[in-house]
Amino acid sequence: MEFSHILFLGLAALAVVAAFNVILQRNPIYSAIGLIVVLCSLAALFLTLSAQFIAAMQIIVYAGAIMVLFVFVIMLLNVRAEETRIDKQKYLKWLAAPLFLALLAEVMAVVRYVDLTPQPLPSANGAAAPQDVLGTVENIANGMFTNYLIPFEAASVLILMAIVGSMLLARRERKEDVERIEKALVAQLEEEKFEEEVAA
Amino acid sequence: MVPLSWYLALSAVLFTIGVVGVLIQRNVISLFMCVELMLNAVNLSLIAFSRLHNDVTGQLFVFIVMAVAAAEAAVGLAIIIALFRSRETLNVDEADLLKL
């Protein structure tokens, strides 16, 4: 057994155990910690697949930004009282185990019968390239700013929309604020009407 | 070199765990984290196939998926906050109407 096999098995076992921790914990803060472990071990697995840039992004964007957002919301909302509530749909738990096995068997059967021999990495002079050139920042940028420029720009517009939308959704609406804004709008409209009449 | 089918098998296992989590969890934040788990399992598949074909396109897809996941997390958590303000609960069984 090579070192890379042992590395993969260790990281995979860590990811699976942490994933089970995510779905079996009742308190969401423990689930969040489990998810962070999954994300970090997946980042290490990305490195073994020569995806260096994506591995860095996984740590920065996922484990950094998104999980901080999750932990922030968990802390903001009072989740202590939620733990004691009773499940209304207990049968889903018993449905979950056979579904788990069926889906797993299905995907494994497909994985087994597909030819999965990695192709040698290409290089400029035709010789076999070293293993770590595929996912460099240069290669990613070459693809992203030539062939896939439109999806990239669409993603930036999507993120802008998400920022505006989430601010609109999470805003607290106070009654007196709404009344104040309505009054100001009505006053402005009346002023404009008055000016139009003066002009006429 | 680790066989690529191992990576795909791990991806399948993680995705299935995410699906089961959506079925057995009732806390809406935990449900959201299970969805993130599934997204990550698919990301692992995409990167494994990118290595198989020696093409960087799969990694670009993963980048776009990450951007969409960030947007989804922001909007989803905002919806969760709005839901909690109006219902005082995080249980998805309690939130069974489309209006707030």
C-alpha cells in the first residue's frame, strides 16, 4: 500500500465520520463544526487531485466565509429551545436507512462499471508533465477569462443580487419607520403636484 | 496513484449522507448544512473527473458552484432569520405555509 492510498483513506474516513456527525447531532452548532471538518478534509483531497487553487478557495470561501455565516446565524437565533421539540414525522427516520443503502448501491454499481484510468497530464513539449500543473491559478484564469467569461460574469451578477436580496429579506420592518416613509412619499408627491399646477 | 473510482465512491457516500440528513433532520439550519454537504460531494466528483480528463473545465465548474453556494447561503440564512422572526421556531414542520 502506497502512501497516497493511506492518505486518501485517512482523509476519506475523517470526512465520512464528520459527515455522520453533521446529520446525527441535534444541536446545529455541532453540525456546523462537523461540516467544517468535512470541508477541510475535502480541501486536502482536492490537493491530491492537483486542484491547488480550488483547494485554497475551499478553505477561504467555504470553511471561512460560508461557515462563519452559518455559525453567526446559529448564534443569533435562539436554538436551545428547539432541541426538546418532538418530531412529527418519525417514519422518515426509518425510511432514511433503506434509502441510504439503495442510493449508495446504485451509485457504486455505476462507479464499478465505468472505465476510470487517468490520462497523463499534457505539457508543452509533449513529454509527461509533473503531476501538479493542472489546477494552478494560471490554468484556471486561462479558462475562466476566455471560454467561460460569460458564466463568470453571470456569477458576479448573481452574487450582487444575493447581497441585495438577503439585506431586503433579513431587514427588520418597524411600523413607525414604514409610516414615516409613507408620509414622506405622500408629501413629496403633493409637492410635485403643486409645482406642476404652478407651472401650468 | 489512488484509483479515481475511490474518489467517486467517497463522493457518492458523502452525497448519500447529505440526502439522509435532509430526511432525518428537522432543524432548518441543519437541513441547510446537509444541502452544503451534497454540493461538496458533487464538487469532489467534478474535480475527480477534471483530473481524469486532464481538463481544467471541471475545476471552473466547481468555482461557479462555490459562488452559487455562497449566494444560496446568504439568501437562505436571510430567509431563515425572517422565518424565525415571524414564527419563533426553526422546525420545518411548523413552517408549512407559503406566506410568512
